[in-house]
Amino acid sequence: MKLSDVLRLSVKSLTERKLRAVLTIIGVAIGPMALLMIGSIVAGYGDYIVSSISGLGQNLIVVTPRTGYQLTRDDVEYFSNLPSVVDVTPFYTTQGEILIGGERKTVYVYGVNPQFVLKAISSLNVKEGYAPSETELSRAMVGYNIAFKENGERCYNLGDVISVTVYKVGEKGKVEIKRVNVVVTGVLDKFGGAVFLNPDTGIFVPIETLEKTIGVREWSGILVLVSSPDLVDNVEKTIREVYANKVEVISFIAIARTVSNIVAAVDFVTFAATTSSFAVAVAGIASSMITSVMERTREIGVMKAIGFRDKQVLLLILSEGVIISVIGYIIGLIFGVIGARFLSGSTTLNIGQFWEIRAEPKFTVDLIARSILMTITVGVVGALFPAYRAMKIPPAVALKYE
């Protein structure tokens, strides 16, 4: 018997029992739909987070003081003299408000050497002008969303003065309102959100500007630039050993590794959770096929009487299960893609106050292959026992069956 004949007979059998076949197909479709929808979102967000962190500079280390310790110029000098370290700069971050297109909006003020930032983050580019050096006080490099509105209309030009209202926590927790006036020397290209940094709504000024205008006395931390990502672990280890519990040491390459491991773990949990729906689908196919075999006992007997062999009967019933799985997978794939697009498009993930994520779902080859394999396995396993039972029906008994 040809394969085309097997498929034709299988389809004919399923169309004769439309309602049962449709319900079984829906049960099968839930598995790949859930796996593709959840798995693609996890992969998309995970890839976005890892690439964002890596884009901040895989050879960058952030050192922040713990309570009771204050970083000084001596620490900057020590970090500068470490082997493999090519540049070091202190930094201070705070929020402020400015007028953008007649509206008062929140911006992020980064007291740091702007030229260091461009050196450490290679994906950050200057659209116009230049980044001021650490000695050019009251000069600033601003983000794209500060210089331009969303419609592209210009808000600030090179040479314009921006007045930033900064809320600083002073002694005894009292909030002090300070004002910083800076001249725009450079405008950044549009970058997008990133962990610890929001360049598009950021104002980068030399840290000494903030020290003199708003009275900054303690830095948020020190940025250490290493010559190669391969040497980051050694420098990080040295700093931890020397400073013990005085500082927190964070490297972006280590964060990226950690996030990758977390994403892999979440992906495994997702896969494990969705297997329950596949297990239900196996039971659904088995129940449907057993009922079908019982209803077709006389038909199977006639087929054997006219020359069908046991293996051909087995193949016929198994092919019905596979066809149900294939149709169920196609339906699950369609609704999985639609569901993933809808969820990713309607949801924005906020991590802290500096990072906003809106990532596209990622349908990897591994995810698609896994969903196909699981769905086809469901069809084969679910139909295996009914097919074996049909194969073992004696023709004489089957012909007498009522």
C-alpha cells in the first residue's frame, strides 16, 4: 500500500468523525501554542537584556561604595595603576527636570567624563558637536530625546544653555532644590534604554561641574575601563580582595553571563511546564483513537479479510495520530505567533527607574524544532496503543463484531 493511500484513508476516517477530530486537534494545539508563545517571549526579552548589557561595554567595571565608605581621588589613582586598566573616572547620577518643547520633563544627569563614556560604550555615537572633556566645566553632551521631540522637531541646538532643576538629598535627609546651567556641545544619536544608563534622556557633564554647582561631596561610584574583556575577571578579583567589604564591584560581562544563565533556567522551566499540556494531548489522542478503533472494528476486520497486513493497519492508525498532530501544530504555531506578538506589543517591562524594555519575541530554530518534535511525538505516542490494539484484532472476530 502506498503512502498516499494511507494518508487518504486516514484523512477520510478523520472527516467522518469531524467533531471528535476537531476537539482532539484543539487539545493538541494548546501545547505548541503555549511553548512557542512563552518560549519566544522569554528568548526575546533575554536576548534584548543580554545584548543591552553587553552593549554597555564588556570591559567596563563599576565600583560603588558601601555604607560607611567614601571613594576618593586616592581610589581613582589606585585603580588607574592596576595592570590592564586603561582609564578610570568617578561618576555621580541624579534626576532632574528641564523644559523640552515647552513641557517640563524628567531627565537623568550623569556627572562623569563624557569622553570616557564614548570610549567605554562603543555603540554610543555623537550625532552633532563633540563630547566635552572632564576639564570643560558647565559643558554638556545631551541625549537625542532632549535635543529633539518625538516628531523630530528641534528643541535645543549646539551652544544653547539648558537649565536643569536638580533635587538633591542633603543633610538629615532634607531635599534641596538646585539649579545647574550647562552649554550644549554635543548631541548623541538615538540609543534606546539600557541597564544603569538612559542616554536618550541623559545629560552628561564633567563631575566637577556638579561638585561646584550643587555641592556633590560623595560620588555614586567609579568606572574602570579594562583593556580587554578577557582581563575583566582578574581586575574585578583584585579590587574585591583589596577592598573586601568596603565596595560593590560589578562588571557588565559578569551580569551578561548571569542573565544568560537565568534565561536558560527560565526557558527550561517554561519547557517543563508546557509538557503538561502535551501530556494531556497524548491522553486526548489515545482516548479518541481507542474509541475510533472500537467503532471501526468491523471495518478493520474487512480490511484484513481482503488482504491488509497487520503492519499496514498499524501504519494506518498511527498516520491518523500524526495528521492530528500536524494540523494541531499548524494551528498552535499560528496562534502562538499571534499571542506572542500581542503580549510583547502591549507590555513594557520596567526594571528600576533607568531601564524600560519592549522586546520582540524571538522564534529560534531550537524552539521551533523542539515544538515540532514534541507535537509529532504526542501524535505517535497517543496513537501507538490504539494502533497496536487494532493490529491485533483477529479478522474472524472483527467480522462478527456488532
